[in-house]
Amino acid sequence: MILPASPSFSLVGQKAIVTGASSGIGAACAVALARAGADVTLAARRASELDTITQALIAEGLKASALVMDVSNIEQTQKLIEAHGPFEILVNSAGLARHCKAIDTQPDDFDAVMNINLKGAYFLTQAVAKGLLSSKKEGSLINISSQMAYIGGQERAAYCASKHAVEGFTKAMAIEWGKQGIRVNTICPTFILTELTAATFADPEKRAWIDSKIKLDRVGTVQDIMGAVIYLASDASSLVTGSALMVDGGWTAG
């Protein structure tokens, strides 16, 4: 009997770019991809934090470089992607949340969330895809979405709207570029314990709400996202596109 070959999770020889890579989920994704063999460009607005993480990766003998970039600046983003690409792997972890009750949402806050979470993500994904198409390369483009792309959340109307929209353009792009071997997917985390979510977890009422929803009876950590991103970036997911990988502890199942 000839047994089937196991798919490879190796990313050796692949160029990757991770936005929002100066902290939290983005930084963890950059670490995961680099340890899987990818040559990773870490992109974000905060130069000092980027440099610290990049130097730590290099100290491990991994391939990494830093790139200061603001995904809400579409023209700058397009130029930087063109200059430093093509990238076979994109992980877009840049994001913004301004939580308040829907009745209190201000236009400026709504626009700020949409400019990064939706518009920035859309045109970043487009820019990376353009590089792949012009060089006739295949690739895996991953947007960090949210479980809130499939449900509603208290004080999160604008954020939910932005993430629901990300799921929509991800599916449309996956259909459009599938024949060129470009896969487009999302990862949808539950609440992940990071510096940015510390205040939410510190609120007893909000913490009780979170704990009541996660069926695995624990909150998420950045390590929970690292395995997911390696899977979607690698050949192990070669038939997966236009999909959302839920990393939510069973929240949306209920």
C-alpha cells in the first residue's frame, strides 16, 4: 500500500508581510511565519516596537525586516508593497476598535474604524495581489477578522460592521483570483489576551460576559492564532479559499 504524502507546513522560500506586527496578534503571526521558514517583513506604524521584535527574530537566526507603514494611507501602502514585494503571504493584522453604544457612535470614530479595518485592509490585499498577478506567482492572503464578523457584540456596532464587510470582500476576491492560485481567507479570533484587550478583561462585567460565551472555558492567547496562520499560509491548506477559520473557543457555535 502506498500511503499519501503529508502536506508541508514549511514556508521556506516564501516572502511574507505582516501588518499590525508591532504587538499582539500581528507580532505573534510574524514570529510564527518566521519560525516556519518564511522571510518576514514586519509592518506597522510604531518604528521602535517593530525594531525590537525584528531584532529578536534575527537573534534567533530567522529572516526578518521592519517596514514602517500605515495601512490607512492607501497611496503609501501601494508604493511600499510594490517596492518590497511581491509577497507570497500576507497577514493583515492592522486594526482599530473604538467601542461605544451604537446610539453614541460619532462619524469621526466610525470613519477611523472603517479606514483601517475595511478600506485599509481592502487596498492592502489588492496591492499584494497585484504583485502576485504581475509576477505570475501564487499566494495566500490572510485577513485577521473577528468572531464579531458573524455575530453582534455589545458596544461594537461600528467594529462589527467593519469585520462583516471584510468577510464579504474576502470571499469576492477569493472567487476572482482563484484560477491564478491566489487564496484569500480570514482568521476570526475570539477575545485574545493582549495589551490592547487588557482593559476589557479587567472589567468584571465584561469578563463575565466573555467567560459565559467561550465554550472551552478559557480566553484566547496569541499562541492560539499562530497555528492557524501557519496552516492558512502553507500548502496544508492548498484547497482552502474564501473561508473563515474560527478560533473562538466555540463562541459562534452557540
